[in-house]
Amino acid sequence: MATCDICGRHENLPYRCSRCGGTFCSEHRLPENHDCPGLGNWNDPAGVFASDFDDSASTAGRSKSALSRVTQTGGILGYFRGNVSYLFLGIMWVMFALEWVVIFGIQNGIFPPGTFSALFTLSSEHPLYVWTWITSIFSHSPVSFFHIVGNSIVLYFFGPPVERYIGSKAFATLFVFAGAAAGLAHIGSSLILTPGVPTSVLGASGAVFAILGVLTVLNPGLKIYLYFIIPIPLWLFTFGFAILSTVFFLAPNTAATVGQGNVAHFAHLVGLVIGLAYGQQVKGRHRVPSQMSFGGRRGGPGGRF
């Protein structure tokens, strides 16, 4: 027995798409019904043509951009169509390794002292270092291993179902936009509330909680396991997180007493609000799974959480 990658329905005789490798029920077996990236091979998003031998379709396909050609099925980067969640997860860990390389270089006099901040953190002192708007999303605190592990868990389990629902391009745009907006909002609020006090931010928390917000709107009753043990509905987890972040943002002394004083709580809230708002825009396109199970679409792992 297998599970449909779109609706989560159990199938004794599932259909496996020869183009994307996903597993589907009878309702979603056709490429156009599961947003198959293989449709891009003949530039036929409506799924009109049944083969690759239509002359007009082949002519249209040749006019596509170089980016489309390398990211379509069979292209060099074709694997990342439908797997942007895991691509970003990998980038986070590569960036984490690079952070330690830079730290080692600073400690041994290879790099100047300000290199780490200039490369990896979005700061109120240098808000126009525009590359840090992006690099700070994929960077994490080198002194807190839980920081990157926590964000990795959320992205690993919650990212794929959201990506399958909204598509890889929209997912990538949402992740980067929400992450950058959350970081900018954090340093902006600090400039207003504590002028003259330098602040900086790094981490994917704003982005991953935007993903959490989208999934909460799409399927608020989705059962997750808090600490992998306690079953609760997703909406309760999201609501509880929002309440805690709000309290900690408004009462930083309280946050400090419970070990949350050096956390960008406002950035978390901004990312979550962006996700909730975007979820309302895309809600209703098609069904979402009632639970997350291993064996995700297009060769990427899902996960019951």
C-alpha cells in the first residue's frame, strides 16, 4: 500500500509517474493533475499533448530560457524541481560549515575581525550590505547548534507539503522574501525602539515560520507531534508560538529569564504573518494531505511529525 503524494489517500494499486517519479491515486495520476514538472518538457502546462513527438510542442520548447532548460526534467538542475525545500536545507548546512571556516580564519589572522558580520549577518550598522539580506537567511548562530537544528527540522517536515501545494518557484520566492523581510523588520524595530544600540540578525526562522503559517492556513487540523511525542493540531502549535513570541518581544526581560533573550522574536512574528497572509491567498487550489508521511513526491523525503 502506498500514499498519494497530493491528497495523502492510501492506494493498494498506486500510479507512479514516469516523468517526476511521484506516487499518485487515480484522481491525481495524470501529469496535469499533480503539477508534474515533466509538462515543461513540451511546454504544455495544460497537458494537451500525450507524447514528445508533436512538432509544434518541440518548437515551443526550444524557445525556452536557458534556466528553464537546465531546471526541467532531465536538466542538470532538474532534481531541484519539487525539491527546493531540501536544496535550501543543504545550503543552510553548507553555510554553517563556511561560518566555521571564517571563524577559524579570523582566529588565525587570515581574515579581518569584521568578516563574519559582513558576510553572514544583517545588521543595523550596515543595512545596505544587501547581500546579507539573503546570506543571513541561510546562516545560523555558530554558538547554538540548536538554532540550525530547530530550523532544519521545521523546514524538513513542513517545507515539502507546502512546496508541493504552491510550486517550487513560489516556495523559493516566499522563503527568501519572508526571510529577508523578517530580518529587515527586526533591525528596523531595533532602530526605532532602541536607537543607537547596534543589533544584528541571522537565521532562517522568519522564513521557516512563513512556511509554517502557510501550512497552518491550508490544514489547521494537521496532527503534529510536539517533541516527537505529544500529538497536537498544527493550529494550536502556531497559536502558542505566536503568543510566546509576542510576550517575549514585548517583555525582553521575561524572555531573558527563560533563555530567550538573544532571539529575534519580532522576526519570527513577521515571518509567520507573511505566511498566514500568503496561505489565505492560495487556499483552496486543491486538497492537502491530512498527515505527513515518509515517501514524498519526486524522490524527496517527507516526514511524519
